[in-house]
Amino acid sequence: MPASTHTSTLFVGGYTEDAGGSGRGIRRLNRAADGTLSGEAVTPAAAPSFLAAHPRLPVLYAVGELVEGVVRAYSAAPDGALELLAELPTGGQEPCHVAVHPDGSALAVANYGDGVASWWPLDAAGLPAGERRTAANTGSGPDTDRQEGPHAHLSAFPGGDELWVTDLGTDEIRRYRGGLVPNPAGPIRVPVGAGPRHLARAGDRWYLAGELGGGSLIVLVPDGGDRWRVAHQVPASASSGDNLTSHVDVSADGRFVYVANRGPDTLATFAVEDDRLVPVAEIPAGGAWPRHFVLVDDHLYVANQHSDTITTFELPGGTGVPAPAGEPFPTPSPSCLIRWPHHRI
């Protein structure tokens, strides 16, 4: 692709053969001004199922979603080429999410397999330094297949030194301070059986994707002091079939919430009306098992894990409803997309 049309890079995380997929590592794609994708460069890595970026430094982080979990840090050259800087055990099993504090001071990993949360301080170079801290959890939920025990699914830094960890297995958002010291206010409880998976924030509201119970979106709002409450819960899909909701994000102007639905294989748009979400549209994701998506300027890209494709949608002004654009881009077992260098997670 000519340099003049290359506006940004997308890194693609995915599942490799040792984790039940067909990928070979972290793939680097070029994104053109019209939204089209190209590129074949791959950095070999085992099971890099989720990626995150340092807020200021050219450092990319990737989990290795293996039974003995690892997290890796890479330096990224201006052209997007990656060089491994560090690989560390997470102290947990099957890590599926990694997040960086907005000021670049800490790194957190959610280990799905055993529910362990992991945390490291980061040094001036963006590398894990000092003692790794971990926090386990106990409990279960009504879904005996998926909620037999804790399953940490996402880490988020809501402000200050606080860390939130969604626990799909126990229907709560665990809260910690100062690394992994439990918040005295306790966890945020969500509706029983919801299976909290991913979070997205807009202002003082958080939007939670509940993976289980048919899939739902939950609106969390402040409730005075250090408390939060569920203001609204709405089905994530109008489909009557089985649905496992995956990723959620918010439009740049905060007017719309998007959620991906696996099973129906759709992308749903909701309008934000105060503390409520109103369904606007639900469209085919363009592939099978839409596990993750990323908003990049006026485009939305969906990682369809089971059809080995990335689909592109335009985001027209006004309605907020994504419109299919171009043909699906082939890539093996994609599970996470991140824009580089100006990204949104």
C-alpha cells in the first residue's frame, strides 16, 4: 500500500494452535484512509488473545491465554514492527484481558481460568517492575456450567489507584485499591446470572456486557459515596436463540452504545437516554462469533473468531448505525483489535 494512504495500524490478537485456534501470533495490519485493511506481518506468540497499549510509550502488551498464563511486553517501531521486551507469568490460569493504568503506572491482567487478578507497577520504560501482586476470589453463580467458580474477565482502572475486575463466575465487579487491596466498600453486585464480561465508560456511567442468561447490557451509575447501582438492564439482542454477548463500547460522542452478540452473530446499537439504553438497530456482524471490535474514527472493525475474518463498517453521522463496507478481511482466529498508536480499548 502506498505510504500516503496508510493512516494507522491495527494490531490483531488471536488464538494459536496451542489454544485451539489457527493463528500464528500478533498480526499487524495497515489501515488506509478509506478504512480498508492490508498487511501480512506477524509476530509469533502463543495465544495472544488480548492486547493493550501504553498511554504514552510505544509499548504493546499481550496476554498468553494458556493454562500457565503469561503477559508479554513489546516495543513497537514507527512502522509497527514488534520486539519482545519481557515475558512474565501472571500467577493465574488462562489470562484473557490486559489493561494499563491511564497514567502508565500499572498493568493489570484478568485470569479467566481460575479467577485470579494480577497487578504490576510499571517503570519509566513501561516494563513490569517490582513485585507482582495477585488476588483470588471465591463464589459461584446459578449457571452450573459457566459459573462453578470465579472467572475474572476484564480489568479496568476507573480512577485514582482503584482497579475493577469483572467476575463472570460470581456476578460482581471486584474492586481493589493500591495494587490489589480490597476496597472496603466491597464489590459492585450485578443481576444474578448476568455473567459480567466487558465494560465501557462514558462520563460517570459504565456500560457492562453480561455474557450469560441470554446476553444483556447493564447501566451502572453512581449512588453516592463509593456506591454504584444498576440503573437499567436490557437484552443485548432481539434474537430468541442462544446468545453470548462479548464486547461493548461507546461512540466518540457518547450517544450510542455498541455490543457484539455471539450466536446470533450480530452487532447491536443502542441509544443513550439518560440512564437508559434504547435499542436502535441490530445488524449481521458479517462473520461468525464476533468476539471483539474497535472504533477507529468513522469506522468500526469486528473480529469474527470462528469465520477467520475482520469485517469493516462505516459509522455514518446521525443514526449511529454501522453500515457494512467492503469485503471481510481474512485473518485466522481473531479475538482482539487495537488501533496503533491512537487507540481506544
